[in-house]
Amino acid sequence: MAGNKIIGSEYDKLSLMEKQHLSNWICSKFKKSRKIYWDNESYGLKHVFERDGGFYICDETFRDAMGRAGFIEVAKKNEIFAGESYYYKMEELLPHNFYNWCVKKYRGKDSPFGDLANDIKTDPYFPKDSVSKDEILGYLDYASNCSSSVMEVFEAAWAKFKRVKF
């Protein structure tokens, strides 16, 4: 594998808990594939890991972790500041619940779906693990600042989620 330096790497300096956390994140987000995943390269993925509750690691450490998880580097991208980043043969796993799906797909977008995703991302009480429309509707109805337009946006987003998930 082109960028993996398994022996004596920065990866070896991670604690066992850090290695497990990183490995669990990789395996929960991606599966091996014959297709190249062009959506993001190693440098971008390491930042996604950090934002998803990980910790700071350098690109080389992330590439080592990907290699240890069995993902094959296939294409190199030269970065001006970051050196070389790699793409992998893999597919992204579908989010397991509405919260993850909505936040991943729409967070940061300038749209009603983006507003919903941003709101639920910052709401510490939103039922994040729920796959039940009734449970989420109940929560939204209970939330004091929930307008009918929010309910309409949720209904439309749920319909899209249902088509993808079920």
C-alpha cells in the first residue's frame, strides 16, 4: 500500500483506546468496495473523524489506520499544504438513523432541510438514536419552539429518509 508505513509510524504512538476509537469510527462509516470513493481523500476524512468526536491525528496516522482496517489506497492527490492524500476503494455505509442521515446529508446547506439538520445537530435533547417517526414527531411537538413549518420540513425529510433507509 502506497502510503502506509506500518512499522515505526505515528499510529504506533496512539494509545490502545485511541486506536480502538479510530478503528471503530472507520469500520462504522465505510466498507470495502471495488469502486474508488471519490467523495473525500485521506486528509479530508481525518478532519471528518476529528469533527465526529475523534481527536487530532496527522494524515499519515489516518492512512496507517485505514491500511490496518484493510482499505486499499488507490489514487494519490497532491495537496499544497498537506503533502499527499489518498483515495480508497470503499463505500460509505448508510447512517443507521434519521438524525445521522439528516445531519450528514443536509448540515450546512442553505435550505429548509439544512435548517432542520443544523437545529437537530445543536439540540442536546433530540432523540438521536431513534428510527421511529412517531418518537421524533412527539419530540418535535413537545419542543416549545417547533412551528408547523418545521413539522412540514420534517415530514418531507422523513419521506426522503424512508426511501433511502427502508
